[in-house]
Amino acid sequence: MHPQDLRQGHPAPSYRLKIGDRDITPAIDARLISLTLTECRGDEADQLDIVLSDHDGALEIPARGRELQLAIGWTGTDLVDKGTFIVDEAEHSGAPDQICIRARSADMHQSLRTRVERSYHGVTVGEIVRQTAARHQLVVRIDPDLGARQIEHIDQTNESDLNFITRLAKLHDAVATIKRGRLLFLPIVGTTTSTGESIPLIEITRADGDMHRYHTSDRDAYSGVRAYWHDPKRAKRCGVLVGKSGNAKRLKDTFANEADARAAAQAEWRRIQRGLATFNLTLALGQPMLISQTPVKVSGWKLEIDDTEWLTIKVRHTMTQDGGFTTVAEMEVNAIEQVERSRFED
């Protein structure tokens, strides 16, 4: 059921919070001041912030490392499972006395953040991703086309696996993220859930919204992107151009070969295209189905806004003690224009 279908019945937000198999919702419901879930794309961990009233001093400060399971939605509808979170910060403040709990998605293991030294030679993107997943006991989901791309040489120098795999994704205009024990390495446009299901398109009308902000930018009027690579046979620095010459953005790194340089240039050009317009929207009635990477179709705003295909990059759900449930979505352009490719040499 869409939240707007609940308007006439004065909908009430609903949530379920568990520690292990124990449902603690009844114990904290009367104390809840606010619950905020921020769902992110890429290497940022999803974050859960809970503020509880401790007016009677009866609450204990939760220990770090406790696992919380969250589901959110509206009364009378199926709650949407939002996953498991590990408590890593807690604070007691007053007056009035309250406890603030911050937990982050459980999949971001400490081992993923440990800096290491590695080099890869003559491998595919898929082989790198699978090796990384195996080190951290993660299941792999990788797009076949991305996985087949060849990597002649790449170094991981004093860099964590999380940062490295994110950097690799950026070079190929992909998103690398860890959800529910799975390492996902998928194209930014057209991604799927951790279980392989397509993320459904969500339609939002002006009546669903509360506040909005549409912004366009020429991003310094870049006409394309240049990337450089070293040709050992000719002992010279060469380059590729994606887009058009003129005011082309130049990437700082020098790549091992032409294919890597072209892939990086194309990825950056697509990022520039997606960032030409952004749309931030606050929904007065929260939409629990919205997650990062959700394709969105809007209607009721200006023609330029309604005609744009949008993709969410960050979503924040907030429930408050007064019965409010709002969702804030940050979006960028989903459709990617076909870009002209050419080659040049310095």
C-alpha cells in the first residue's frame, strides 16, 4: 500500500526493533524521541540513530557491539526489513535525561578497514572482487560485464580492502557496497538488491512531497574527460578522450594501459552527466521502500523535473515521538546520454 492511500485513515508509523530474537519495541516505544535511518550508496555504512527518553533513570546505556535489527513502515502494512546494525556509539545527556544510540550496518567488518599492501597483474575485475570477498567470508554478486573487464596492473598501497574496492568501482562507474553478507559490485545505473531482484521504480507525486530542491549545474561546462596512460613500447605518455575536446576535464592519474584510461574517463564523464541536475525531496508521509539506488519517477513539479529519470543516492527515514514519519531522498539523474569517443596523443 502506498502511504498516500493511508491519508484518509490518519496513518500511524510503525517499526520493529530487535536484539537477537528478542523484540524490544514494546519496551522502548513509549520512550522513543526519534529514530533516524540513513541509507547510503557505496563505501558509506548505513547508519541508525535512536534517541530515547531516560526521564526516570531506568534505562541502561547499551554496550558497544550489540546487534540491532530494524524494520519500518506504516500500521496496517508489511514492515520493510532494513537489516542489522552494530551499536558503536552511545551517549547519555541531560537534562532532560536521554540516551542517544548510534549503530552502523553490520556488514562493515573491521577487517575490511585494515590497510594492506597488494598488487594485481593480468586479472579481471571479477577475480579481484571475488578474492576480496573470500578474504572476508562474503558472498559475491558482480555484474558479468563488469566482472569480465581486464586489469593489466593495479596497486593497493597502504589501503583498506573497502577503500580499494570502492576505488575500483569508481574507475568503472560501478557501485561497490556490502549488504547482508554480500559484496555487490554492480553498475550504478540499473542496480539490483543484494538478493538479485530488480529495485522497483517508485512513483512520487507533488501531493506526496513536503519540501523540494531542484538544482542544475553545468559542472564548469566540461565538454568531456581526458585520461592518460603510459605506452611502454613507444616510451611516451598517451591519452584518450571521452566526450568532446574543448574544456575537457583531465584526470590526474596515469593509467597502465589505454583500456584502463578509457574506462576511467568514461566513468568520470558519466558521473559529470549524472550530476548536471539533482533533486532533493522531503516526503511528508515516509516511503519505507525507498533505498539508495531506487529509480524514481516524479510528477506535479516543473516539466524539467517531471521529465527527468531520477536515481536515489541517499535516503534518510525519520520517525518522531509525535507520530511523524518522513523520508528525505537525495537524487541524481538516472539516464546517461550516449557519449562520443575519440582518441588523441600528446
